[in-house]
Amino acid sequence: MIDTARLQQLAARLGGAARPSLPADLVPLIIADTHVGDAQAEAAEFIAAQFDQFTLRDGTLTMNDAAANGAARSGLLADVSRSLHASGFVRGWRNELLSVGKPAVAMIERAACRALGITTEAVHLNAYADSSSLFVARRAAHKQIDPGQWDNLVGGMVPAGESLQQALSREAVEEAGLQIDFANVQQGRSFQMRRAIPEGVQSEIIHVFDTTLPTGVALSNQDGEVDAIECRSIEQIISAIEHGEFTLEAALVVLESLTRRSGVEAPDALFR
């Protein structure tokens, strides 16, 4: 039997960590009359100085795009991303385009999203072995973010042009060698991570899915981003979350599922 008070307390603590107060000097980013992000102040000043198509006025960075279409905006953001990367505002490079705004007004290189505080979307899967245990994955030691920590079996970004289901299906194959049967998948609630990190702002809407895998299913990482896959009891996972062994996102994904299945209301409308 799961201690529901324990779940609520854990959800309250981690929910606070996922949505703390943000720095006061963030600069709103406006594209196509849409507030799409909150940039680091130095990055905003750099963009305004380097690109005539942007104006920094009254603490707001605006793309002057009245005559532009989505493709033109995306092209300009590609130039901005490369300049930010060359100047050290953006670390790494993914060659993966994510949507900007919802509905999308442009696309941008994934690596630039956090310097500009652009909201991204992700999908995560709680893969149950049975009612009392879950499959979990340990992030590879070479991962730039949260290396060696434990994660849900499947989790990843939703690229531009993919639906949530398409992204989940692709990530399942890449991360676990798993072909998802959506007839046995339940979509849970979503939640938003919004916190300052060294790269800027992580603003991410995470969509939670659950499934129970068939007995004897073979799981094997295909993309080199996972060091180990284990089946653990829910009690073991809760204890590991309490000790900080899981990424914050993965911990909240597990808690979303456990509170939903137990009929427990998480505090502060964390899950919607």
C-alpha cells in the first residue's frame, strides 16, 4: 500500500523545485506578436546588437517580423542560434528543430531554447512491469545534463512536426528498443518545469503516459544515451526519488502517475 501522504509531501517539495521564482532580469522575447520566451539579459543585448531585425526596448526583445512568414522567422532564428553558439551563450548543438510558440510561429535549433527561455514540449513514459513495479533507465555518464541519474524508461523532446504519440513512439525505439502498442497506453496529465539553470531558463511542458509491458519483454537501449535499464519496485523508486537519485522531471512523471492512480490530489494544481 502506497503512503498517500508521503506522495503528497514529495510532490509538493519537487513541484516547488520545478517552478521556483525566476530571476528578475529576464527579457521577454516577442515573435509574431507572441510572447515565446524569456531570454537571459546578456543574450538579449547580444542579439539586439548583432541583428537589425530585433529591437530591445523597455526590457523586451522583439523580432521586427511584420512582413515575415514562418520560414523567414525560422531562418533568422537559425542565424541567431549560430551566433549565440559561436559566442558561448549556447552550449552544444543538436541539429534538431523545435517549435516556437503554440501554435508555432517559427522553428529553432533545440540547443538555443534555454538561452532564450523558449518553452519546449517533452513526452515521458511510465513503463509498469505490474501494479507494483516500474522499468527505469540510468542516463549515460556522458550526457551533458544529469549524467548518471535515473530516468523514466522513455523520455524526450517533441521535435517540430511530430505529434506527442509520434515522439513517444520514436523515443521508445531509440531508448529501449520498444515498439509501443498505443492500445495499451494511457495518457495522463501534464506539468510544466520552469526554472533558471546555467544555460538560461528551462521552460518545458511534460506530457505523461503510462503503459504496462508484457511479461518477458526485451528492452535494450539503441542510441547510447542509457547505461542501464532495471525493473524496480515502486517503494524502491519512491525511496530513490527522496534521495535525489532521479532527475527532477522523471521524479515528477512517476509522481503524476502514482497520485493519479491512487486518487491523490497533488498540491497547487501541479498536474493538469
